[in-house]
Amino acid sequence: MKRSFLMALCLSVVSAFAGPNDISSFDAQDVGTPDEYITAEFGGELKTAPASEVATLQKGRLVVRQKFEDPFGESETMYQLYQGAAGDLSSLTALSAPAGASYSDLVKAKFYEREDMDPNDDIEKVYFDGKFVYVPGKSTAVVYLLGTPLTLESAAPVAESEEVEEAPAAPAPEPVAAPAAPAAEECDEYDPDCEDEDEDEYDVAGDLNKTNRDADERDNSADYAADDAGENAIDRFGIADEVRFWSAVALSAAAAASAVLGVLQHMESNKARDAYDKLDETHSKIYNKILEVCSANSPESVGACATAMSYYDMTGSGYSLKTLEARMDVNKKTQDSYATARNIWFGVTGVTLTAAIVLFVW
């Protein structure tokens, strides 16, 4: 008793100093993948689990410790803890913590097949359910705590054989053969009215320990099924709310972006309109001047004179009235293009903003 207490005290003091047979941290970034022993509740991936919570797992939960090793040796070996729902553990052996070691100590201890192995040849996957430890394909495992090898052994009770002297059999009358009982009808899995009579029967006259274990397994299976059903229902409702929320956020961002683009297009449309208005004012002044000159020199053919003068460079700048009109047409088309784009972006803003409001309120 004293030895166990002293060893536990020493383990608690030096737990912060990791040796070659210990895991100093769980910081691998790889995705946790479910297998036949552990299943994922959401998204097909396992969630990371804090090391401090492994020893207090709820019934039906499981944590797998995964080792990630670079086959080329270029990067450091890393570890991570992933949690999920317990799968089929019937093929695994439940191992108990050895004397003098707490369950939490095992979470950060490397597991080996036998003693005196290289510290880097530890087992890649180890499973924890908060009470026992499971190593696929192994019925025992070795850990090093404070440099001392400790063996984890099966937690199942081992029945001790007891020799009973047989008393000489007393003569007895020959037994009378009883009529054969009718063979039990086998149930068809598709027949809802057929019940297996042996399904809930327990051998109360035989091995009482075995009967109790069978009953506990049935109760645990029912509890696991109820827990899984509750968690699946929560996940389904929870993901719907989460999808609606993030969809509304995305639509709000799209509405803001389209509104900014609409404002920019509106500003460019105003610039094109101002340029057109300035050219239109200059055009009116030049055209009125042409009409004045033509009326003074050719009153009988003012129209023909004005048309001819519209191609003439009156200022010597290389521009005529027709050149000015061409520039005005370009500005007009540019203004119309920016105005159309503005209307489209503002329309997108209205649609996405409305959809976002609906999702937020829903």
C-alpha cells in the first residue's frame, strides 16, 4: 500500500517532464478518421480531445490516441487524441491500469508489445474509454513510468479451477426416457410476430457470474443505443441551425460586396454624365457660332452652310464639330453602361440581403 502511494506521488511530481517513453504533447494537425472501433458523429471526421478529459469519458464514448510518423524521418513524430462514439470493441481485450499508476498517467505513456524495445517503436493506436485501455491485437501491453516497466493485463476475471472429490455413485433406478420436447421454431428476421424465446433467458441455475455479465452487456447495449440516438438527434438539429446561420452570414457578405460595386458603378456613371454635359455645352456654343456665321454670309442656304462648317476646324486645334459629337456619343454610351451595371449590382444587393434577413429570422 505504501509502495503504491509513493509511486503515485512521484508520478504526479514528474508528470511535467517527458522522457523517451512519454508523450510530451498532442499537437498533430492530421484529420482523425473513424474505424471499426470508434465512429464519428458529425462530418465523417473525429474531433480532437483534451488529454485532461480522457479519464472522465461518459459511457459509450471512446478516445483513440494516434501516432503520426514521417516514413522518411524528415519531420518529428507527433501524436493526437480524437474522440467519438464507441464502436464494436468485442474483439479487443480490456486492459487495466497497473498498480501504482493512474489512468491519466497512461494517456501520455507510450505503449509497447514487450520490454526493452526502442522508445520509437511504440504502438501506433491505443483506445481509451475512461476505465480501460484497448490495444488492437494485444492481450497485454507494457508502459514505462519513472523508467520502470509496468505491464497492463486483461481486466476480465479469471475463474479458478477447483477440484472436487467425486463421491461414489449410489445405485439408482434406470431413468425413464422423457418425451422429446418439440424443437424451438427459428425466427425469421422479417417476421415481426415471431419472438426468440432464448433472447432474454438467463441461466439462473448455472453460472451466476456469467448470467450477471450477460445482463449487464444487454443493459449497456441499450444505453449505448439510447445515447447514440440522442446525440444523432442533437447533431441533426444543431447542424440545420448552423447551416442556416453561416448561409445568412455568407449572403450578408455578398450583399455588402455587391452594394459596394453598385456604388462604384454609380460614381463612374456620374463622371461620364458630367463629361457629356460639358461637351454638350461646348457643342451648343460652337453650333450657335456656325449658325451666326452662315446666316450672315449665306442666308439663302444656312442649313447647307452649317453642315459644311461642322467638318471644319474653326479653332485650329484639330477638332471639328463632328469630332466633338463623336466624343459625346462615346461618353453617352459609357454612362449608359455604368448605369446598367449599377442597377444590376443594386438588384443583387436587394436579393441577397432579403435572403440573409429571412435566414437570420428563421
